[in-house]
Amino acid sequence: MILQQAKIVIFYGTDTGNTQEVAEKIAAYFLEIHIKIDIHNIIDADIHTFYQYDLLIFGIPTWDFGGIQEDWEELEDELSELDLSQSKVAIYGLGDQFGYGDFFIDAVGWLYEKLLPTGANFIGKWPTLGYEFDASRACIENDQEFCGLALDEDQQFDLSDIRIQQWISKITNEFESIS
Ligand SMILES: Cc1cc2nc3c(=O)[nH]c(=O)nc-3n(C[C@H](O)[C@H](O)[C@H](O)COP(=O)(O)O)c2cc1C
């Protein structure tokens, strides 16, 4: 399936609005390539609507030393019960690598771990090069990659736009290359 024909959504959780702003930016970049996507705050979501989409983009910030944004955390049990084997899933996360360098974007790792048993087809993994942190639950592949896009609006806000654009182009390619 080509991306132009796909149904795409972003579900994000947020405490102070940053993850929502990024969701809106992602949607705006998709619109530039003539793809309209839905956006929902996870606090209002019925997760069974996930099944309506071909590509699910999930946004999650990390809080309080590796803590999970609370609206996502409330869905912990329900998430594990989903069957996402027909869906492609891309995760992005917000964190602060200098302030919380032992827990950088840990919540992305948590969400990835919760969704692994659902059979989700993950796209949009992202290199760890260019970040400075000591530990992250989101690291995979011998710490060479995060399991989703890492954004740091606190310390590297000037890099976010380019990272988002490059990530969209990566997920666009990967969406079309895996069946
Ligand atoms: C009290 C506090 C705790 C935080 N804990 C973490 C953390 O453990 N790991 C991390 O990567 N970022 C942490 N952050 C940074 C936030 O994730 C970051 O500011 C993010 O942009 C917030 O997103 P939101 O506005 O969507 O809630 C913390 C920030 C604050 C103020």
C-alpha cells in the first residue's frame, strides 16, 4: 500500500503541551506531501479505534525519572490485549537528555515493550548518534538505535524540525517497503 492511500493517525499524551505541538508539526509536514492525518489526545481515545488505521503514530513524553505520561500509563493493560499485527506503528518521544540522562525518553521504551506482544510492525526507529545521555530504556540494537524518534525540546529544540522531517521521510519509505 502506498502512503497516500493509507489511513494515518497520531495519538499523543502530554503534560505540558510539547508532545501535542510536535503532533501538530508532524501533521503539517504530512500535509505538505498531500497526506492528511488525524490527531487525537490519548486521554480521549478509545483504543479500539486503532484498528481503523494503517499507520499509527504514538507520541509520549517521559516524566519523573523514567515515569510514563499518566494517560498512556492508564492504558497499560488494554494495550497488551490489542492485536496490531495488521498495523504499522511508529513512536516518537520527548525527553531531556541532560536533565534526565539516566532515563532519557524511557517512556518510549516502555510503550515499545507494551506493544511488542501485539505483533505491531514497527517502523521509524532512530539512531542514537547526536544525543548525549547515559541510559535509556528506548535503546535497542546494542544502543545504536532508539525504538522511535527522540526529541529534546529542552536541550536541542533547534534540531527538532530537521529530525521530524527526516523521520517522516524514513517512515514514508519504510511504510511502503514492508508489506
Ligand atoms: C519534573 C520533570 C521530570 C522529567 N523527567 C524526565 C525523564 O525521566 N526522562 C526524560 O527523558 N525527560 C524527562 N523530563 C523532560 C520532559 O519529558 C520534557 O520536558 C517533555 O518535553 C515534556 O513533554 P510534554 O510537554 O508533552 O509533557 C522531565 C521534566 C520534568 C520537568
